[in-house]
Amino acid sequence: MTNIMKTKFDRRARFIQNTACRKYFKCKPNSFDAQSEAVDIVREDGVRVITDIPYGTKYPNSFLDIYLPKKEWMESAGENGVPVFVYFHGGGFLFGNRRMGDPLTKDPTGMREWFGYFLDKGIGVVSASYAFAPEYRFPVQIKQVDQVLGFLGGHGKEYGLDSDQMLLGGGSAGADMTEIYGLVISDSSYAAQFPFVPTVRREQIKGLIIDEAALCFHTFKNPKGMDTMLGCWVGEEDFLHGPNSILCDVPEHIADSYIPTFVTGSTADHFFIQSALKLKVRLDEIGVRCDLYYPPLSMGEFGHGFLSQAETPAGKAGNEKMIRFIDAVLGK
């Protein structure tokens, strides 16, 4: 456990967490046991699904699921295997699920359809769980990102996955983790401020998919609970001056290196697009590709998690732009 000094956010965060876990997941927030029996099946659409694979033992919820594209994709990839998209779900660092996604989104059941965008292009998908705050705070989840990538570096070939052709992404909290890890793997001086050494090389990660990160902490004084969720995660009440909060403001630390990025922001909440724009401005300054998708107002208001709502106008347009980005960074 990494429970540092308690914050004023913890009590409310635990109430939100316990309510969500009872309502949506029917399980404890943090557990060292798999939440279901492991399976290895081929679905009716030809996708092979392998579940509840442990990637670590130090922290709870250290399990991942693997989705492999149809047999013809696997056979045509050869001995190196297919590229792989590594995904971390959202849920404010308090809840969420690697299969359901983030219950705060409009349609938290759309992950299977959204993963299909990758599988249909011959890209495997790894969806991973991670430990929740306030019991486990920053930077535990960043270390777990590294553990998942390290697991694939050591075992990916066993599943037909090419760990030298990885995309890293996440939604909401998972997007925060992705954005931070993107700099950990890109900048050794930034990485030195974390209590682990990356287990993979920067060159193995070809692109980041940051679906609505929220790392502009000064915007969280709002009624939607962002201050509660992020405050209990970083373990700080001072979003402007706390050392962990400052470390999480990724664009402020980017010097001259980062990973090509696709980033989104919804029209419903200002703090998501503010975070996306801040990252894009900085990456444009240093000449690193950053494709931003923000639904035009003519489409109406699209809330948090719209990208996984694949059949909405904003979701469809956003995913089309995402696929073009993926094709470019994978050299297709």
C-alpha cells in the first residue's frame, strides 16, 4: 500500500468509489484476485479473447485481457506478430473496468465495438486494470503502465504480438496515465523523478492515443468531482503548488522529445479540451506530431467518452481521424 498523508478528498472519494463499485462492478475496488475465471476463446466474429492474465503481483488489479484479430491477420503478420494497442480505462482513479470501461461515460458498454476499430485493422488489443486511489496513489498507476508494457516485451511474442510496434492509450484517467508515461519514456530527466526505470525503449511505442486527459489541475474547482478524484490520486490538496500535481502537468515538462500523439476533448466539459490544447500547443512548438480532434459545435454537445460511442457523429468522425493517425505512425 502507498497511502501517504490523508487529504480532505479521501472520504468523499471512498463514498463515490464504494457506490460505483456496488452499482456497476459488484466487487471490491482493489483485489489481488482475478474478478472472473480466465478464458481463452474464439468469438463468433473470429476474434480470440484471452482473459485475466496477471502482469504483476505487487499491486492489486494487476490483470489484463488480450484480444487478437482474425486468424488471417495473425497468419499474415509472420513471426514478429501483429502490432498491439495497449489500453487503460477511465474512472477517475477510483473505479472502472478493463472490459466495461468508464461508467462516467454516456455508454460504458461500448468497449467491444471500439476495440473493433483496431482489431479490424489487424492490431491486437491489450486492455489492463490497475490499482485505485486513495488506497494506492500516484505514481503507482504509472508504474503499472510500465509493468504491462514490460510484460508484453517479455511475453508478447507468445501471444502473436509485436512489442516493437506498440500503441499506448487510455480514456480519462487512463489518458492521464498515457500522457504522463509518454514523457517518462521520452525524457530521462523527467523519468528520474519516478521510482522505477522504464522496462521498454521509447522506440517501441509508435504513438499515443490520449482520449480526454485532464491534467490542467487549476481547472478542477468545479461541481463534477474532478478535484476530489484527482486530489485523492495525487495525495495533495494544493493543485497549483503540490509537487505531484506539478509533475503531472506534462506540457510544462516537455523539453524536446515526446511521442506522436492523437488527443481528444469533448464539448461538454472545458477542462478536457483545455488539457488537450495545452499538450498540442507544446508538441507543435517542438515539432512532434499531434492530431487533435474536438467535435465541432454543429454536431451538438458530446460528453465525456464520446470516442468510444462509435456510432455517434462525433465518435465516428473522431475514430476516422484516429485511424488515419494510426496508419501514419505504424507506416501503413
